[in-house]
Amino acid sequence: MKTTNKVAPILMTLLMLGMAGTATDAFAKKQKYKAGKVDGGGSISGMVTLKGDPPPAIMEDLNKGKNVEFCATHPDTKEGGIRPRHKVMADGGKLQGAVVFIENIKEGKAWEYKGTNFDFKTCDIFPKITVVRKTEKKEMAKDFVNVSITNQDPDILHNPHGYAVKGANRKTLFNKPLPSKGDVANVTKNLKRLKDDHFFLQCDQHNYMEADARVVWNPYYMVTGADGTFKLTDVPAGKYKVTAWHPYVGEVTSEVTVAGGADAAQNFELAVK
């Protein structure tokens, strides 16, 4: 009995500490971004480069799929119905399609994000790599369309299939057929269940149609173009974790200090897997 009495207070203390830790973790996960006005903000700019040669293009044989004649009208289609598909593009080492974003900022500039629309056109998806804003019920109008998909192809059935991606695992978020040109799928409600950082979109009718998006929690992000450069503006003075991410190369994070009214230079290099 004496042993039990001595152990009980210790167990109670450990239990309370564990509960406090859990509460702290939960609170940290629920912290929201606060948008407002930034006075005397700075910026973060640089270039994202690829170490090594990009992987070769995937040579899709359209003859093995559906709607061959129409899908072959895609401008990249070669003789014999072969269409090269590049998942990683880096001309001269400058990585295109990298998403650069601030990880841990709690307060800053207002959102300019107007929603993301994916066009299914000539048996392809545009844009290939983009961002999707994390759905926040209280911060979005009820009629706000966060993510939509539009069929731009006449008389072609497309079947957008959206996934949440975590590592090698995929979880279905929605599967919505679009049988006619002009059909639009508003999948905003479906993405409320998206808890991971990577959103993947594919057409079940033409599985070579693919697109990827990084989920962002704040408006400090940019997708690099062909020159690999980026610039994040109106950043409040402070120290931040900044990440460069590419769905088929990986990601790298650096700590960047921003001074008021100044530009902080930061380059990123991602290595071919």
C-alpha cells in the first residue's frame, strides 16, 4: 500500500503533463493565419535549381487509351500517336513548377487567392503544378469556390479523381464525371477532408492526365516559372522557415531572416531522386 501511495502522485503528475502536452500540440495545429496590413515589410527572393539531369519524358502511347483521335490533337503529340510527358522540367538547371512558401508565419498580408480551377483540355490538365488553399470555414464565404474543374473538351467524357497524398499513400477525396464541354465540378466541400499537404488530380478515363498542388495555409507562396525564380513580398520583419517543394523531386527548407523594407536573398537546390 505504501508503494502504491508513493507511485500514485508520480503517475498523476505524468498524466497531467501528458495532457498538457497534448493540449499544446492540438492548439498549435489549430492556430490560424491572421490577415491584415503590413507596414514596412520586406521580401524573400531567389532561384530554385535542380541538381542533376531531369528524368526523361514518359512516352505515352495514346493508341492504348480512349478517344485516340481527339487526344492526338494535343500539340505535343508526335508521329504514331506518341506524346512525351515531362514530370520535371529544368532548362539549364532552373527548376520550373517548384512551390516556394513560408511555413510558420502567423500574421501578415491579405490573401489574393481567388480559387484554383483545373482545365481538362485536349486530354491534358492545366495548370500542371499549382497551390490549393487550405479550406477554412470561418475565413471563406459560403459561396467561395476554392477548387473547381472544368471540362474544355467537346464530346469527351473526363472523370476527375482527386486524392490526398501522404508519402506513397493516396486517399480518394472525390470522383466526379464530366461528360460534356463546359461541365464544371465544384469540389470545395470535398477538399474540406484534405488534411495532408499534397493534392493530386487524375482523369480516370485518361490516366496520363495528371496535376499536382501544394496545400498552403497562408498567402506567402509562389510557383516558379521557366526561369526558376521567385519573390515573396510584404513579409513582416522576422525569422521564418521557407520551403521549396516539387511533387516529383522533393523539398528543402531553410531559415530566412527578413529585415523591414529589405530583401532577403535565398536560393534553393533540389536534387534528382
